[in-house]
Amino acid sequence: LYPERILNDFPALDFIVRGQLEAVVPPLVSALSQGSPEMSEVRGLAYRSQDGRAVKTAEPRPKEDLDQIPFMAYDLFPMARYTVGLLDAMMHERQAPGICIRTTRDCPFACAFCIIGSSPYRGYDRKWRSMGVERTLAEIEHVVRTYGIRRFFFWDEVFSMDRRRAAQVCDEIVARKLDIAWRCLTRIDLLNEELIGKMARAGCKFIEFGIESGNREARHEMNKKFPDEEAIRIVRLVRRSGIRVNCDLIVGMPWETKESLDETISLAKRLDADNIHLTSAFPYPGTRFHDIASQENLLRVDDMYELMLDTRVRVDILPIVRSRAMSAEELHEGWNRARKAINRHYFLRHVLLNPRDAMNVLAGRGPRALLALVPKGWRFMRESLL
């Protein structure tokens, strides 16, 4: 976003890569190694010309064959220091080394709020692409055998976009006896009981779903076209298989009403997931949400760039947009009310009735770290429960 303005405001920067690195960095490095001052042929780049002007080159062409991408240069990193922390907590285990791994690119769904599926001008063309099963397993196996890493976060937008491929990946993990634990992101409408079983047997311990709203019409607007009962059924199947579940919900889209907010609170409780993450909607430029908010005069700020640049503000909870039926202040109050109602429900159900969750957060921490958690814990209680 805003590459020319960023270059003008931050003179220490030389280049900005727009889009996916594997499509832009190799030609950039090649041009630099040849000593060429002319970068106009490097697609997906923003840079300063010789006369100091900020220049943006043509849009990048996403790499089609992901199998050609080499393994990450894991040898350059202190692998033992990286963890997939939330996965450890969900497994009721102490932190252990783990990494993020990306085996697919892009997402075809163009959800109204999402910067990935809605932003083709930044290198995301919405054409879903994946590494082959063999290429995927080769990198996982390399990391397991070479570094002893056994915890992974599949940082793919939709792990089960191709259910057949996802099943094959799971089958190969089992066949190769890799003994790994992993988490992933996917959609309610792209799972079935057979695939859930395969994922569980392959070591999946944690799945994150975007539910977004308790109102079905609102979900349709956000391209999540499944009924409440299907979400509840899939969450139940996943948890029954031994995989833990996080569900994401959003408050403050243009179609939000007081009634839809109440429906979101109700569905959050009925889902009975292991965790609910409730966020306040943020209109990222390039998304359909931002387009609607701009066209209908729902935004309360004139310059999104300046807002996102201000590190003093929490843009995820800032009341900067109103809906068609609620003011920005009402939305913010509604978000707080929903957050506390949902947190109280889950705190009682999953922390007090299952204290292993809370104890696991503390496991392996030294005295100083435990002491530092006291004010944080009190702040959470005061802001999120009371």
C-alpha cells in the first residue's frame, strides 16, 4: 500500500517489494548484482530513480510453478528459538521449536474485508496455486530430519482449498511416520468428516475458521455462505476428532446492526469452540469493505495512510467507521459488549472448568516472566471480563 508515499517519507528505504517475494526479489538481486542503476524492468518494485523520484514499476507476475521455489534458507536462522506458541498452548504442552511453512499462494474468495483476495494490484491475483504433494513433504521432512522441528503452522490462506491435495498431504505425513503436530487455517465449507479424520491422524492439533458473523445475510455479504448449523456441525466434528478450534468473528462491517451483533454473540456461544477471536472491522484500502465505506461516506478519517502509520493507535479497535445502521461509537460499544460476553462465556467454560489451559500458558516460564504476567492478567480481567 502507498509505496510512493512510503519512499518519500522514509529516505532510508531503497526499495519496496510489492506482491510475492519469489516473483520480485530474484530479478531485483540480478539487476543489483550486474550493477544496473535502472530498475524499471523489475516488475513489482517501487524505488527511487536517479533524480530522486519515487517510481512504481509494472505489476508483478505471480510465480505459477511453486515447486521451483527452493527451500527456505533454514541454516541462516537459529531454528531452536522459533516456536508456534499458540499451537503449544492448544496442545497443553510446553513451548517447543516450530516454524511457519507456506505451501500455497493466494485465495479465490475475495472476502469483503480481506487484503489478500481483494487486492490484485498488489500481486495477489486470486488464482490459487499450490506446491505439489511431494514438494510439500520434501520440505517438511527436511526440516524434521535436519533440525528436529516437529511443530508447524501451515501459513496457507486455505489449507483445504483442494481437498484431494490436503488429504494426500495428510496421508503422506502418516506414511512417512513424521510424527509432527501442526495448525492451519481453512473454511467451514471446505471440510468434511473424512478429511477431518485424516488431518487428525496426520497430527493436526489446531484449526482456525473465519465465521465472521452470527447473521447469515452478513456472512453472505462477506462471501461466507454457510448456515449457522453447518458451522456448529463442523466445529463439533473437528473437536470430536481431537483437534482444537479457534473461530474468528468481526464486528463493524457496513451491514452491522444491533440485531446482527446480538446474533454474533449468540452464535459464538453456540459454536462452543476452544477459542473465539473477536475483532473490530478495519477497512483496509483495496478491499470491498473500504470501497463501500468510502462510497457511502461511512469512514471517519480522511487519510488511511496517516492512520496506519501512527504506531500509537490500535487500528484493530479504533472506531473509525460506522455502519449503515450504527454510529462508530455504537459499534465500538457493541464490540466491547460482545467481547466481554463471549470472553466471560469461554472463561467459565474452558478456563475454570479446564484449568490445564491456564496452567499451560504458565508452563516453562521463569520467575520474572511469571511476575510480568500479573499486571497483564489483571488488565485482561478488567478489560475483557468485568
